[in-house]
Amino acid sequence: MINFEFTKSNGNNTEGKIKITIDESSSFFYNKNQFPLRLLHKKLTGEVEWSTDLYPGWFSEYLMCTYTTLEIIDSLGNKLLDWKWDPFINGDYAHQYFEIWSLNNIGSNGIAIGTHNGMTGEWVGPINKGILKGTLVEASDNQYNDLFRFYNGKTWVTCLQSLITTNGDDVLFYEGGNGFTNSLSNKIIEQYVNIDLINSSIKKSKSINDLIIESSERGRVKWLHIDVEGLDGELIYAIKDDLLPELLLFESLHMENEYYDNLCNYLINKGYSITKSGWNTICLK
């Protein structure tokens, strides 16, 4: 029959893994006209991110699972499986904690910096459902255009195309590949993208303190999500004490141990409790 297996996130895979196996015996239970079975992985937008045909004895694996849905439809149009990612069932600690905090702080204003196309990140569910208000910030053109198309109609959301830095200076920005590793650091992006496919350009930027102050017009910034490929710590150090949020979540994947430990000690001295979860760290005052 159809075997569904979800493996929760681990150190190498932060979004979990779905494995679908069509048992050899399924040919005895399904009419041959029902094959091939069509498997569809869909993004939050409903767009098909990836699809494949399956026959008895075949299997499929998929990694980019957060906020996605999965359908299996036979060749006669019957839907045989309908699955939706759930943060409390399929998410890691950071996803679950952010969801719980959001439900306990409905209407809280915040910022997500480095949103990519807006389809992944602990903030996605609470923002999409209107539990939280927020400013969503992305620097790259293609990713921002996708972000804007999906979130612009939500009145509690502000989409901002901007590069956020410590001081607001003009900076050299590196882009390439699918955009997941676009960064101010060429060392970071070169780990994942062929150097010949990386483009660099001088971009204007906005300081993180100016961003927080401007975003505070819709209410104090209580939450902040940062994913800027290796420079998250520098942004955190630059935030003025009176602008530090209640909840702070940042990507710690690219940080060396000593740097990460120093940053955590800095945040503990600012009154935060610290929990590491996969590639990210979640901090709460």
C-alpha cells in the first residue's frame, strides 16, 4: 500500500524528511488503471514545488517540508493521501516554541530579516494566520518579488526590500544559486554556490536600529527573526539595549563555537534565556 514516513529535523536537515513508498503488494489492491500515482509537494502558496509519478515498488524522498502540503492522486483523479505540515507534530523546538509564544502574544509586532521568498521560517505560520503583525525584509529582487506577491494583501504585514546592516552604509552584496545563501560574506556563499555563478554588487543598506524604530510605528517590536547567512551576530551586537526584543531568533549555523559562545554570553547578560534548535537559536527575555 502507500507507506508515509516523516523523519523529524536533525542537525543536517532542519525541515524534516518525507519518504513515500508504494509497496509491491499495492498492485493487488489498486486497479492497474490507477497507476501511475501522482505525488505533489506544494508550497504555502499552493504552487507545486516538486512532483513525480510512482508505481508499485517505487519510493520518493523530499526534504523542504515546513509549511508544505503533500497529495497523492491516482490516474483516475482520486485523492489517496492529503498531508499538511504541522509545527506541533512535525516542527522542531524553535518552530513549536515560536508558535506557542505567538499564541500567548497575539497581535505582537515584530520583524523577520532575511525572509527569502517567505515560505520558510518559524515566523511564517503565525504571520500568515494573522496571529502576529510584522515587517518582512528581503534584499534580493527575485525572492522579494515572491514575498511581496504572497504577503502584500495582508494588512497586518509590511513587505520591505532592503539590506540590513549594523550601520546603514553602502555594502558589497553577493548573490547566486537559488538565493538561500545570498550574503554580505563571500566566504559563506562560496561554500554552497559555484564561484562562477556568484554575482556581487554595491547596495544601499538600512541600519538595524533604524529598521526597528521605523517598524515600531505599528507597536513596540517584541519579536525579531534574523537569517542573514553568517552575520546574524553582528546585527544583534549592534542593536541598542532599549530596542532589544522580548523574543529573538537567529541562525547560528555558520557561527564558530567561540563566536557563538561569546554571543550567547552577551545575550544572557542582557537578560535572555538561550536554547539552540537545529541551525537556529531562540532567545527569550
